Amino acid sequence: MRKPLLTSGLLAALVSSLCCITPVVALVAGTSGIASTFSWLEPARPYFIAFTILTLGFAWYQILKPKREADCYCETPTNPKLIETKTFLGILTAFAMLMLAFPSYSHIFYPKTGSQTELVDNENLQTVEFSINGMTCASCEEHVNHEVNKLSGIISSTTSYDNGNAIIQFDSLKTNVSEIETAINRTGYKVTERKEK
């Protein structure tokens, strides 16, 4: 009974963070276009989290509840399998909690590609706001900023999944709005509108 509980709890924890794990995996694999593949799971994330907590809670209850006395003493006690120990359940619980908290620390997996600090003539300084569809967490923001900051001439890049936008300031002699839009679309998230300021 415990093995299906543990498997379900672990799978629910992984699925609940899949939309935030995928951009990091895509960055490592060099296939940034698959980053938004699991963004459709985001609305169900609270249910997966609740299922994980309930499943692991029930598994802890099963392992910690007092054992009934045997009616006959003819059975010889056996050592429990590793999967039936408190240690294994503790490790599994810690891993599940790390997966559930992944969106809050996913930014540490992205290399720092800060904005460029070169002097830009004010005539060439341009700011554009892009509306972006498909971002669901801080990992999505980091992925978009990472791709945009690869371009030459980017002065600053601020992305918000809450607002569904990115505000990019750049040197128009070194890059243009179309290149920036292409870089954002390469992440798998889609630019739906752009406003030049």
C-alpha cells in the first residue's frame, strides 16, 4: 500500500513543478523552444501540491501509526525493505518539498547575463514593451531575460510573468525590435503585442 502512495506523491510533486523545471532543462539542453511546453499545467499546480501533501501525509501516518499486537507469536520478525523505512520516506518527502518550492529558487540555475554597461547616445536609446503569452513563474521570467540578454546592445531587460510582459531598453544601432521579438519567441513563449515607448 505504501509503495503506490510514495510513487503518487513523488509524481504529483514533479508534475506540480514541471512547468517551472522545463525552462531550466531547456537551457541546459540548449533547446530553449520547448520551455513553455508544460505551461498549461500551471492552473492545476495547487491541486498537485495538495495531492502531494495529502499523499505523503498519509504515508507518514501509515509508517508512524502504532502496530497491533499479533494474535500468535509464531511469525518471525523480518527487516523492512528500504522502501518501507522512515529514512526512505524522509528522503522522498525532502525531495518532494524541494520540487514544490522549485519556482522560488529556479533563478539560480540561469547564468548571469547582465545588461551591458556601455555608453549609449540618447538618440539611439530605445525602449519597447512586449506582451508575452505563456509565462507562469519566475523561471519563465529568467528564461526570457536570458535569451534577450544574449543580443548585442541590450541595456536592460525586465520581465514579469504576473504582468505578462517584458520591458527592454536597447541601443538601436546594435539590435532592433524584430531581433528582440525573435529572441523572446525562441523561448517558446509568444509575443502577442509590442509597444514602442
